Amino acid sequence: MSMTINTEQFAAANKATVDSLLSVANTALASAERIAALNLNTARAALEDGVSGVKAVLGAKDPKEALAVQSSLAQPAVEKAVAYTRSVYEITSQTQQELAKMVEAQFGDFQKSMTGMLEMAAKSAPAGSESAVAAIQNAIAAATSAFGNMNSVAKQFADAAQANVSAVTKVATDAAKKAK
């Protein structure tokens, strides 16, 4: 069974690959940019909070007031840490979802392309090669099924991670409120 790929098909495949890689790179860079901005803003806020906290403690009239001021700073610090963690999780989760959509689209395109090439090959295949064509069709069907299962497991994992982040956030916030 011989199959020829013309120059236009090859060029289109190369362009699609480059476009796909560019999309992945842009998505990764946008995510890194968002994380960097979050880190910079968090560091700036932590520095400002630290300075104002030190000033408030130093302005206390006695050790008891200093201790009260210091303990009043704990809950906002925990809440900000929880908010930071939630933001990092949201950014990485959104990035993962965008990349998963790209992979799904690429796999769908690959599957269509393989099906089309397989149909062309089947039409021009010599007599007696039906079993080879059927084996390739079965392999494509198995790959499609495996990809669907992998996607399902990845979505379940993402849902479980979201539930865990929510639970940890609630526990940390509740603990900070009780400590106050």
C-alpha cells in the first residue's frame, strides 16, 4: 500500500505544527507573566504590610498593647496568603485548561487527517490488504478511546484538586478567625 503526500499537504502540516507550537508558547508565556505580576504585587503588599505592622507594634504604649497589635495582624496575613495561593491555583488551572483544549483540537485534527489518509490508502490499496487497513483503523479507534479516557481522568484530577484547594482555604481561613 503506497501513499504519496503532495507538497501542499506537507507544507500545511508544517504550518499547522508551527502554529500549534506558537499557541502553546504564547499560553505558557502569558501564564508566566500573570504569575510574575502576582508575585511582584504580593511582595510589594507584604513589604508594605510588614512596615506598617512594625510601626504599629513600635507605637504601642506597653507590651500588652504591642502583643494585641501583633496578634491583630495575623488574620489578615493568613487571608492574604490564602488569596495568593488561590490566585496561583486559578492561573495554573486556567493555563492547564487552555493547553488541554489545544491538545484536544490537535488530536482531533490528527485523527481527521489520519482517517482521510487511511481512506485514500484503502482506495488505492492492492487486493488482499483489507486486513492491514482494518488493523490501522482499529489502532486509530483504540488511540481515540485512550485519549478520551486520559482526558476524563485529567478532568477528574482537576476537579479533585479544586475541591482540595477549596477545603484547605476554608480550613486556613477558619483557623485564622478562631485564632483572632
